[in-house]
Amino acid sequence: MNIEEINRKHFVETDMYYRVGFGLSSKLLEVENGIFTIEVVMSKKWSKNYNATAQELAYCWKKSHKELEKCLACRVFIIDSNKYNYKQALIHRGIQPGYDAKKGVIFRKKYLN
């Protein structure tokens, strides 16, 4: 699975809509053992909490990319540049800031029962 190609496709098809309209961007970090990991950067325009953000973006990635449609879960790492303004400057300089939240989304509701 080519993660760079998936990220490029996501950027063109979906991420620009979220980035311009809502101040939210995301990228795929890895896919392993049926779990994919995304990184989300929130800015001032985005007003939803971390749980709602993780849920929305995890399902968005899963539904938008056929490579991810069979995944069982998603890990979401959130960088909140709305709460901490300096994090956006770090990202623009190529420095990876720390994550403000780490969330998980299981796609099949009764999978563990």
C-alpha cells in the first residue's frame, strides 16, 4: 500500500474542502494489521471537540479510500493549533509538535462482543 499516493489523493479530493472550509487538515501515517493511523491538525475555524473530530475524520478516510474500507479501527493523533498558536508555526518550519490528544475509533460496533 502506497501511503504517499493515498495522501495525495486525499489532499486533492477531500482535504482541500476541510482545510479551506473548516481549518482542518489530516494525513495518513500508517496502515498495519487492519488499523490505520491519521494525524489531524485543528485550527481556529474548527469548533468540534476531539472525540467528534476523531469520529468524523476516521469515517471520512475509511469511506473515501477503497484501500482502507476493510480496516477495523483507526487511531487519530490530534494537534490543536487553535489552543496552542505556536504549533502552527512549528508545523510550517517542519518541526513535529507534540500531540494534544490520541483517540481511537472502532468501526464495527459489536466487534469486541
